[in-house]
Amino acid sequence: MSGAVKGATRGPYDLTRDELSHYLADQPAYRAGQVWQALYEHGLRPEEATNVPRPVRERLAAALPPALRVAAESVSGDGQTVKWLWSAADGAAIETVLMLYPERATVCVSSQAGCAMGCTFCATGQGGFTRHLSAGEILEQVAAARRRARPRRLSNVVFMGMGEPMANYDRVWAAIERINGDMGISARHITVSTVGIVPGIRRLAREVLPVNLAVSLHAANDELRNRLVPIGRRYPLGELTEACRQYLTAKGRRLSFEWALISGVNDRPSDARELAAVAVPLGAHVNLIPLNPTPGYAVRGTDRNGVRRFRDELVHLGVNATVRRNRGTDIDAACGQLAASSQLLSRPPRSSTAPVPD
């Protein structure tokens, strides 16, 4: 695994296979493989690994307790969206959302506790940054989702939860390698979202696994984007789109732009034209996201008719655009909202800054 994280507790998913074998040195050589299979192929906790003897399960459960405990759980009225608020040993709050479909499921995982990017309309950004997550803490979210999704197949993993994945690149990529190689989820069903950290996009383009890239754009001119997404001052649109072009050349995967529609801010015909001018040359798919209400952001999201008009204008301009269904609004399922509303956690002090790659 890649790099220890201050404040994080090493859980079972932070161990390498060799380290797991160390805990089982008095067992037959194949025992570590059995436990590894239980953890990664089935998403089980050590105490649930019934393919190994009970004394071994009990020993592992005592030595390797989960890194995350459930502090709150919410289920949407239709039962199709589940949101967990986890508490780490140091009190860091972490969110995960599971979206269920008839025969499959998608999990949206966090890569950091909090976020330092400061996007004005995002509940997580308003709360500040606590720390990076370890690769094991990321994997533990996926494993929990796999357990809960049964009998459905957990088919997709999206890094669109709390935090900026590119600011925690090494641990995110270590988790992705195991999600793919050990959990058996295709790289083409793994999506990494970023607010536009250009060095991270370039690095992603050099990786072997062809994961999907989603860029949280939200504005297609530098002046407005700098107001909505402050990191844009560091990585202007011209530099960002060139990095996206390099990614497309290297991977041949479809690029997505995320666009949270804010009434009177980025939902005008002029915004559609600017977005089309960026998206069409890149062949990018645009996901339109009706803005979830956020307590710290007074501006409201675009209404249903406005969303439809904006989508239709994009389609007229040659953009492949869809409206993302807003799931879980009744359970604060937007990123950061459950942590912001829950009073269950006594959270450590937060800062507004965190290292960003050069």
C-alpha cells in the first residue's frame, strides 16, 4: 500500500498480501490466500470469512479491526440509495453513497476527509480539509458497498465523493489497482473525478489501466470558473483542456464534464455556447447536475424547466449531454451534506488548505 496517513488506523485493507501472511505465519501457506479472497472477492470482514477456521477469524478480527465505523446511515424513501457517514479512529468524517439498480450497483467513494478545493457551492468544500484517506480506507468503502449491494453486482466505482482524488493520487491509485486486480472491477467501470488538477490528469494518462476521467468544469470561461472553482486560478481552462486532450490521446476513453447548474450563474444560453466550444472539439460527454441545496450557499439550483432548456441548447450545439438523476435528496446524499448535518461526530479541527501537486 502507498504511504501511511497520519491519523488513519491500519485496517485489513491496508495490508499487502505479504503482510497478511505475516499475521498467519503459523497457518498453512494457502490460508492467507483464503482470507485475501474473502476480503477482496466477496467484500467480507475478517470475522465473516467462513472459508477459514473460527480461531483464525477471531484472531484477525481482533488484530485488524475495521478502519471505519458507521456513525450514521440513511436510506432513501425508495430504498435505492444508501448513504453512510463513517467515523475513523481520529474522528475524521467520511461519506460513501451506494446507488442500487435492478441488477447492478454503483458506489461513490471519498478519497479525503473534507476537501481543500473550496468550490463555493459544495458542502464538503465549505467544511474544509481534515486529511487524506489511506488506500485501505478507500477500499473499505468499496467492500462495504459490495456487501450491501448483494445480490446485485457492484459494477461501478466512482471517485466523486468527498475530497479531490488527484490531491491524494498515490493512495487513490493504489486503491484503484486493487479494485481492478483483486476486486475484479473493470478499469473501464472505474471513474476518477477531478476539479481540474492538471498534473494529476497528465499522470493518469501515463497509467496502464484505462480508467475514466470526469472533470468538474461548471464554467467554460476563466473568470466565472475562478469564482466557482478557485483551483482554476492555478490551472486555467487552456491548460486544463490541453491535459484532457493528452488523456484522450493516451487512453481513447470518453471524457466527461460535470456541470452543476446554478440558476442565473451558469445556465444561460451564453454558458451553453461556451461549454459547447470546449466540449465538442474534445468529444466530451456533459453530465448536467441539478444543484443540490447546500446550507452555506445562498444561490439556488436551476429549476427543472431550466435544466431541460440548457440540455436542449447543448444538444442543438452538437454536445452529447444528459441530465444526471438527483438521487437521495431526501437523505442528504449530495457530497458533504450528511457530515454537515450530522451531530454524531466530534470532528477534529479542519484546515482550508492541503498539498496540491505541482
